[in-house]
Amino acid sequence: SAGWEFTRLRTSFGFTGSWERDEYDTQTVFDTTREELGFNLGRAITTQLALSLTGSVERYSYLHQGFTDKFGTVGGGVTYRPGRWFIVYARYDHAFRRASGIPSQLLGTSEYDENRVFIMVGYRPHSAEMEQEGGAPGYGSAPAP
């Protein structure tokens, strides 16, 4: 597996990828190959508003069963900080699954799609002294020793 991430000023992006192969001497029905690709992209539009995009796709191939399973998620999020103590985060994700060569009737359909929306409102009280004494700005952490 490998990954790379770049962050500069208000923008960040990254890529990940992995490949794995499992082979068994006695139970070859479980032999499989797995591949995964992923990305993330983030941008702070202002000090109060940030956007993000993420995605990942995985593929499992079961070599001696003639079965391939592809699934993944693609989504985007918005973070809004109206004040020092509040944060509002909204995210949309589309998850999918596509399979071919289903090995048994127990698994049912070979396609799946799901749309998810997540909204979080956070309240994080902290004092100005915590930020000035070495704590992480805006995160309410304890001061550094």
C-alpha cells in the first residue's frame, strides 16, 4: 500500500492505493485479490468555511469462485464555524456496491446504492487563556507544559 498527501496554505489533497493477494494451500476457494484506491481534497475558503471531497473504491476478486465485488463511497462536506465555540458540519455520501458472478442465492442482488446525509452541531466552550498559553487554537485543548 502507498499514500501521498500534500498540504499548503488553505488546500490539501491526497491519494492512497493498496493491493493484496491471499492464497491458501489447502482451501483455495478463499484465494482473493484486493485493490483499493482513494482520494481526499480539502479547501479552507475562509477562516469560518471549509469544503472537503473524499472518495474510495475497493475491488475484491475471488479467484476460484468467479466472483468480483466492487464497492466504495464518494462524498463531500462543509464545515462552518460561526463563532469560537460553535461548529456546524454537514456531509453527503453516496455508497455503492456492484458484484458480478454471485456465488450463491443467499447474497441476493448484485447492486446496492445508498445516500447518506449527516449534520452535526458542536459546542466547545474554552477560554481565551487556553489558546494564549499554548493550547491548540480553537480546539479547547489543555495548555502545553
